[in-house]
Amino acid sequence: MLIDEQTIKDLEFDVIRSRLAEQCKSEKAKINASRIKPFSSLENVRKEFDVLHEIQTIYKDEEISFPHSSSGDIDHALKVLRVENGVLTLEELIRVFKLCLGTDTLVKFAKKNKGKYPKIWESCEHINRVQDIIKLVRSVLNKHLEIDDKASSELDAIRKQLKSVKIEIDKNFNRVLRQYKKEDILDATEETFLDNRRLLVVVSAHKRKVQGKVHGVSGKGNFSYVEPGVNLNLNKQFDKLIIEEANEIFKILREITLLLRLEKSNLKAFERLLIRFDLFNAKIQFSDSYKGSIPKMNNELNMYWEEAFHPILLLKNREIDESTVAQNFHLHKNQRFLVISGPNAGGKSITLKTVGLLQLMFQSGLPVPVKAISEFCWFDTVLSDIGDNQSIENQLSTYSYRLSRMKLFLDEINERSLVLMDEFGSGSDPELGGALAEVFYEELYERNCFAVINTHYTNIKILTSKKKEAVNAFMLFDTKKLKPLYRLSIGQPGSSFTFEVARLNGISDDLIKRAQNKVSDLKINLDNLSLSLQKEKSKFNKANKLQNKATQESRKLIKQYDNKLKDLYEKSNQQHRHFEQQSKFLKVGKRIFDLIKRHRLDETNKELNEAVKKFVAIEKKRALQVKQAPVLDGKLKAPKIQKPVVKEILPKDFEEEEKVKSVQPMNVKVGLRVRIPGYTKTGVIQSIRGSHVEVLVGNFIVTIKIADLSEVEG
């Protein structure tokens, strides 16, 4: 992929690198972050985002913690391992050991969770022999990361002797100390240390009273530092043992270095792995600061971005508690040139930079501040021409610089190129520069590349309106408050609001009027037309928003209605099945009761049993003849149905269909057709029992209070 340093500088990608590096733990990861660049293909970007997505998921899961092992610098250790007779120091060995421990923790986590997070495991599965190397180093290091006594039998013996001699030295010193303390010839500090020796602090006037070797005196000569004579030989023996210990440790380090030299390539792999995951973690943490997301990707040339923010602007505005306006972009093969016009300081440049910066971030494997529904594509080339890049050293004017950039564009671009140009055609005579800009525009257009261009030139806006695969856009401006809104509107060119911005910045009306008189009527009319179109589009957008809101509310209400209707259907079916079952039970029970009543005077139950058997046989035969015989459902209950609450009077059309009036107790009679509240079907009174009646509704009987009934006329 082609992206030059000038483009990185123009788009402030170096600021992104710097902020990313701040999130890294290890120095090498910081260096890699400060040099991060776009990947070589979309497939590599996809692989990077696959791992980042899994790490991001882990970060959001409160029940699992992702290991964040950083890699210490083992470059010098690796250099030592490359030298045939080189020997690692203890500090270098400890660095190697910590690297192995961090690698082991990460690999174990990845292996344990490979089913749920396969991409993390894929990044780690090539690592091997880490446990063997840890075991090797642990054979010579103790838990305090010091050479262990058991690293060799010789070292163990030496340290035992050192311990024994040290005990004897301390025993002698404490005895002498007590003696001279009684004689009151010591200073209040009593003792000091010099070259690992305990020395008595003796008042110089009494130093001849102390047997031993004087190692020095205080600054003013008032005190002398004396090594007790009883410890002279013991201290010499102790020093000799210290040297022997150091020689034995060197011997152990030399042997472990020889073994680690064989693992040099593995150690490099461990370091690369931890640096890579340090950078992964940094990307996730940095993206959290600007609410970055992992977008969708496509192999087609289709850019669809929703609510895209410029991350640096977003972070800066957050620091001063200012809001940031998001932009929407949609570029594709049939709309690949976006030409933005509008007032100065209206947000054109930052909008253009947002496109370029987010594209670089995406192709570098960084989450981008857009909605997750957004889609990104791949460009082989991203080049920019932004800002004033005069060079005194190279005697390069603004216009010369722009021409050199244009030549680069024409040499390098193709259909998979994204070109970003700010103040297109500026830096020269407006009329001549505009003409040359128009020629460059057409040449770029013919190369089938993608471009985002900022301009004030009318001829470029007109040319854009004539091109099938190009579209004008403008930055919205509040003409009433005379301030920019920083929102991009695609579909038509915009006014530069030259005189409005001048008035906003305190230029007097008299000067503005004089300037307007110097401009041709055609230009003024064109600018006014553009202004009126902006106003009309603004009104249309507001109306469109209201319409969309109303549509969403309607869909929401329709969904609620459908859910309620579905619930009512389910309750209706359950109620019907319940009462059908109850009616069946009542009929069967009544037949059994009639049989018992008929045979109640019999001396035995023989005839009754025969009658019951006969009845059961008949019912069984009926059940077998039915394709779907009713099944007893003991759990089936009547659903709870609320009484309907009438909130408004029904139209007369509905009243005429069925005239209903309340039934008075005196009018109740068997055979009367009535309506039960909450039921769609009418019923017929079967029997009257005081204040209640039995009503036959369909195939089942319902018992209800008379006061709750309504008579159906007609």
C-alpha cells in the first residue's frame, strides 16, 4: 500500500500513533505503536480485527480477565546468546525468566478458552517449549529470583560455610561490643559497616585500648573505625568464601547460558508474541477513549459510514466539555467523487481529514469511531494535499507544492486509490488556477479513483453536477445566527457565505456593501440561489425527520397491537378448550348421576355396574371414532380475562347492529338470549338459581350473576 509521510502528517496519523504508544507497557511495543502503518491487504486487516474483537469481548465480560503480560527488553540477553562464549548476568536471566512466565500465562489462557476465543488461540498456538525453559531456569533460581543454594553442590557447601563464619563473626563482634561499651570508649552509634565488615566506632583518644585494625577515622578525627582483632582472620576467610561463591555463580550462569543458547529462536518468538498482545491491549484501551468500534468490511469499493467522528477532535472537545458533530458518508462506484463547499471555518477541512484519518486507522487495524453498522473497504493508495506546505529551504511556494502533489497523484493513482484535496485549485490566480484545477479534476475522474475535495470554485461545483459518479455537498450554516453548524449535507453545492462570515467577524456593513457592489450580479444571484437551496433543503430535512419519527412511532404501535391481538387469540383458544372440556365433564357427570339415581333402590350394585360399563363402552367407541379424541388436560385452566373498559362512546353504526339493554330481574326467563361481558358470542339462559343463572354459550354452560347480563334484542 502506498501512503507517504506527508499524508501521515496531513491527516495527523502521527498523533494517533503517539496516543496509542502511551497505552503500551513495554518499550518495544511503544516503538512498534509509534511506527504502526497500514497492513498490506484487507485479509490481514480482517485477521487483526478478529483477534481484537475477541479481546474486546473479554474486556466486557466481568467474569473473565485477560492476561496483560508485558515483555521486558531482552535484546542484550539475545546478543549474549549469539556470542559463543557469552554468559548471561543474573539480571538478564531474570528478564528471560519473566518473559517465559508471561508467555506461559498468555498461552495457558488462550488454550483454556480456545473454544470460545479461537482467534486468540490461533495467534498463540505456534508457541512451544515455554514450560521446558521455565523448568530449566527454575532449576537455578529460587522464589526470590536469586541463584538457589541447590543450583550446585559446591555452591551449597560454600554458602553453608559462609553462614557458619558469619555467625562466628557476629558472635565475636557482639561480645567485644558489650565489653567496650562497659568501658565507655565507644561513640553513641557504637558500630558501622565498611566493605561488608562490622567496625567499632571508637573515640579516637581510646583507640589504643582496642585490639584490632583501624580502617579509618571520621572527618574531624574524633572517632576511629576499628575492626576487632578477634575477627581479622574470620573476615579474611569470609571474603575468600564470597569470591568462591561469585565464581561458582558464574559457573552456574555459564552452564545455563549454554542451554538457553539452544532456545534462542523460541525466546525471540516469546518476545514477539508478548509485544504483539501488548499492542492489541493498547488498541482496545485507546479505542475505548473515543468509543471505537470494529466495522463491517467489504471487498467492493463501498464506504458506508454512520456517525463518523474525528477521534482527535472528539478527545480534545471532551477535555473542554464541548460536543462534537458526527458525519455520515457514503461513497461507492457510482458516487466516488465527493466535492464539499461551504463557508471558511465551517468544518470542510476537518470533515475531509476525518475521511482520510479513519481510513488509515481502519487499514492499520485500529477500531474506528463510527457506528458498528458502518462498512469499510480497502484502498491500495491514500494520498492527500492539505494545508499550506511552503518550504523556504526548498524554495517551494504553496502553489508549487500543490503542483508537485498533483503530479504524484497522476503518477500513482488507480481505481483503488483515495485522494484527499483541501482548497482544491488555490494558491494561484483564481481564474487561471480554477481552469487548471478543472483539468486536473477531469484527469483524476477519468482514472476511476475515489476523491474527497474541498473547494470554493464555482466551476468545480458545476463540473461536479455534470459528472455521473460525482456528487456535491456542503457544510450547513445557520443564516439566522450566522454561525456554522459543522454538519455535512450531501446532494448540492453550498455557498461560501463570504459576506456573512465577514459580518460575523466584525467587518462593517459599509465595507461589505462596497464589496458586494464590486461583484457581478450573476455571481451574487448564483450565491443567493445556492443559499435559498440550502434553506429549502434544511426545511425538507426537518420535515423528513418528523416523518421518519412518525413512521417509527406507527410501526411501534402496530407491533404493540399485533402482540396484544396474538395474546387475545391465545387466551380465546385456551378459554374455548377449557369450557369445552368442562362441558364434557358436566355431561358425563350428569349421566353417571342419572344412573346412580335410577338404581338407588336396587339391593346390589350389579345392575348399576353393568349400566356404568355399558356407558363407558359407548363413550369409548365414540372417542375412537373421532380422529382427534379429546385428551384430559389436568393443567388446563380458564385464562384470566379483564372486563373490557369502555373509554369512549361507540358510533351509532355499531349500536344499530345489536341493540343491547340491561336485564332486570323481573324479565329473566329461561330461553332468553343474553350477552356475557368479555365474550363475543351470545348465550341462552338454561336455568335460574336465585341471583345466578346458567347460560349455554356454544357447547358449554356458564354460571353468572343476573346483574352482569345484558339482553340481546332483535
